[in-house]
Amino acid sequence: MAAAEPKSAEVTDWAGRLGWVVGLLLFITFVYWLMRQGWKWRGSLQSDLPPLPQVPDRTVGAAGDGDGGTTRLTLHGRYHGSTTARQWLDRIVAHGLGLRSRAELTLDDTGIAVVRPGANDFFIPAAALRGARLDKGIAGKVLTEGGLLIVTWEHGGKELDSGFRSDRAAEHAAWVEAITTMSTQNPNHHASTTEGTAR
């Protein structure tokens, strides 16, 4: 019986595979570059937005009171971005507002201090508050209905919506109530709702 002829090993086309890998990496790099250019372009369009108010330097006492009076509410969670008010896809990127981050919010009589580790802190003065509501999405982030706390405020003559999500979502309702109360005491108040905007 004749011995079986040995089978030759399959030849791997390494050149072809390497070409595909290089092509894929170039495509990913190109997409990333386009995203960065789009981000820069959007930032240049928003260059008229003035710098954000800075968080006041307060001396906080043992009771949790500072120059702004008694702290009304605090929130630990995430900042998901800002948009032009009532236009949930018109992202604001100027002055770091487009960067998602962890956030700690403190509400007192003077406004809302937004402290963001690794990103720019900012302050929303009480006089700038225009309302608050619960919603499900902002700037490309979509959650369950009522999963986001949206704070509407005015800065540089432009109304903005800023989206936050507490680590304890049950806290959102108290924030909506407190901000709505503060904003209605403002002569520049515009009617707001605690329900999400129509999509």
C-alpha cells in the first residue's frame, strides 16, 4: 500500500492581513480626527459664550453654612453635558461644558456650585436659574424616562440646559422643586415643567 503523501501546511497571507489591519487603524484614526475637527468647529461657533462663573470661595462652617447661607441640597453623581435650552442635540462644548464627568452639586441661596473632578468647575447663580425638569436624554445620552435632572439657566444672554444624574435618582424630584421655587422668585423667570420635553 502506497504511503499517503504528506499534506502541505496552509500558507498564511500575512501581507494581506497586515494590510487590512493597517487600513482599519487608518480608518479609525480618520474618524477620530473628523470628530475632533467637528468638536473644534462647534467650539469656534460658540466662542461668543463668555467664561463660566467660578465657584465662590466659601468658608464652610461645621453646620455646613457658607457665605451663601444654609446648604439646601447636595447631589453626587454625573454631569452629562449641556445644550441650547430645549434643543437636546445642540451640544455646548465651549469652556469644557461638553465634557462628561463626575460631579458634586451644592444648592444654596446664591445658586448651584458644580464641582467636577478632572474637568472645569462652574457656578450657576440663583439669578440665572430659569427652571428644572426631569427628562430622559441630553447631548447624545439617553436614559429611562425621568432619569436626568435638567437645569435650565441663562449665561451670556443664552439659555442652556445642563444634564445631571444623581447616584440616587430619587433625589431628582427635590432638586426640581427647589430650583423651580428659586427660579419663580426671579423676575426673569420663564415657565418650566417637571416633565420631559417632547421628542
